[in-house]
Amino acid sequence: MFLLSVAPLMVVLFVAALPGKPLFGVLLLIGACRFALTAVYGAGGPAVLQPAAGRTGVTLAEREAGVRRQL
């Protein structure tokens, strides 16, 4: 239930961050997608969502590591 309530909030933050910090906004959007996939799987969704959420999380971690290296 927590993930389902945080995902829309992250989308709102994505929209707010997009004009000033687009890369941060994209990271927020990827995180929101991961939270939504995990929440739907946890609520009894199809099993295909579990690896999809995992792959999304790995993508998010790779992007964040790339951003940190640039700083």
C-alpha cells in the first residue's frame, strides 16, 4: 500500500523537477515506475511484474551511479 501511495507523489515531483533539473526528474519517473510495478506484483499481480520491477531498479541504480560519477 505504501508503494502505491508514493508512486503518484513521485510523478508529481517529476513534473515539478522537469523544467529545472530534467535528469533528476527522469530518475524520479523511473523510481515511480519501479514502485508501481512492485506494488501491483505485491497486490497479487502477474508474476512477470517481479522481474520487470527488478530490472527497472537495476536501471535506476545504474543511472544514479552515472550521475554521481559526473558530479
